[in-house]
Amino acid sequence: RTTPPATTMISTVNHHNSTWSTFGKFIDTSKGSHVSGISDLKNYMQRFGYLQVSETSINDEFNEEFEVAITRYQRKLGLTVTGKLDTETISQMTVPRCGVRDTAPPLNTHAIQH
Amino acid sequence: YKYFKGKPRWSRAMPTTLTYAFSPNNIISSVNLSDIKVIFRRAFSRWSSVIPVNFTEAEDYGFSDIKIGFYNGDHDDGEPFDGVLGVLAHGFSPESGRLHLDAAETWAVDFEREKSAVAIDLESVAIHEIGHVLGLAHSSVKESVMYPSLKPREKKTDLKVDDIEGIQQLYGSNPNFNIEALAQSDTSSNRG
């Protein structure tokens, strides 16, 4: 008999609404990757004050701007700061929460350059 | 603890009384109104025990300082609710006084009575949102009531030192408040 493959469990399966429940599939996604649905995570980050980009530029690319947003999120919520979509971070994102944004949106770097 | 930009607070002289009322048109039927009122009275008293602000329920919703209501989806304040779980509630910074809860949640006043796996403790959320209405933003301290998330069936109703220091920086201390008693109580709970 073959050994079943190891699986990663997160403890949030029943703790989320339909939008955030899909976040589990992004665990271990890293910078430079292009994964369908990452834009939902970017919208989450935008909503709670960690990312500030125009709605039209929110895409499925895991770029540097998004990595910085994750780092800000981890620091603000007392998580281990890795800049990555690790299990701890994704689990935290799926927990129900207050709708008030956590932090003032970051300054738009493009605006600064101009 | 953190504050909103500009550190807004209720500007009247201390000690003072703020009135609150429930929207007659935006209430839920799954929990008795009398139970909701008991929960909010207790939630307000948590804050009034540490600052020189009293809270009293008003009959006249239109003229109350703090306006509480349960809403579904888009309710015309630019912050639509999203159905079961996800976003649970939001409170506006001083001196707006608006405190909105997502009517789609399974609100619980007693987990012995409400067995749902997605039940949300109304008192914990009420205490958190009152913190916003008074001027506190989200804290990074996980144990504090002003931490932004709350799991289903979780209760978080005791103000922590982080919450108390933050709110007392805005309004001063209730003369009857004793920080040492709180510290002892925390130690006892930890032992427990």
C-alpha cells in the first residue's frame, strides 16, 4: 500500500465567508508568480489599508508592491514577518474581522516620483 | 494601541455622558431586543469603568450621540457588509457616533443557547466597535479587544492594559478605576 501524501491543514475551514475561503489555495505562493485569484487577496489588502493601487491595476501577479503589503500586514497584526503567504498569514486573513481599515493606506510611490 | 488620523475624540468636557440608541428600522429578529440592550449596556459599562464617560440609552434615535443598527449589504455609508462572516461590523471615529453590525451574522448572546459553528459573540463585537466610536483604531496586541479579528464562538470581553492605556490617553481615567486591581485580575485569569 502506498503512503498517502502529506497534507497541509489550516484551522480556518469553517471560519470564513465565500470570498475569503478561497485564500487557502495561495499558501506558499511567492513573488514573481502569477496565480489566478491573487487579485482577490490584493483587494483584501487594499480594503484594509495595506495596499494602494488603482482598481484597474489590480491583477493576479505577485509583485513587489504586494510583497511589501504582506510585510506590513504581518507586522501590524503581530505575525511572523516573512513577506510570504505562509500558513499563519493566510489563516489570519480568513478569520472574520472588523470592517474598519487597520492602517492608513501607504503613499503611492508613483505619485512621489512625479 | 492606535488612534485614527488626527486623534479625534468626543470633545465635550469631562466627565460627560453620551447617549446611545438603537435604530428602530434596522434591528434583527434572531435575538430579542431586550437581550441586545442588556449586552450593549454591559459593553458600554466596560468602557465607562475606566474613563470619565457615562453612557445612557436614549429613546430618541435621531438625537442620540451613538446610533446603533444592524444592516445588510450596501447600507449607504460606503462600507457594504458581505454576508455571513467576513466583515462583522464597523464603527466610525468621533464624533460620528455610527455603529453598524452585519445583520447577516449569527449573533449570539449566549453560546449555550446558540450552537451554530459560525456564531459570533455580540458583546465582544460591541465592545470593539464602541472602542472605535470613542476614538481607538486597531491594535497590534492580539489579546486586546481592539485587535481587528474575532473567530466564531470566541469571546473577548475584558479590556486589556493596551485598551485601557489607549482610551485613558484620550479621556483621562475614571477616578474609581484601579489599575492594580486589573493587573491582579489578569494574573488570576492566567493562573486559571
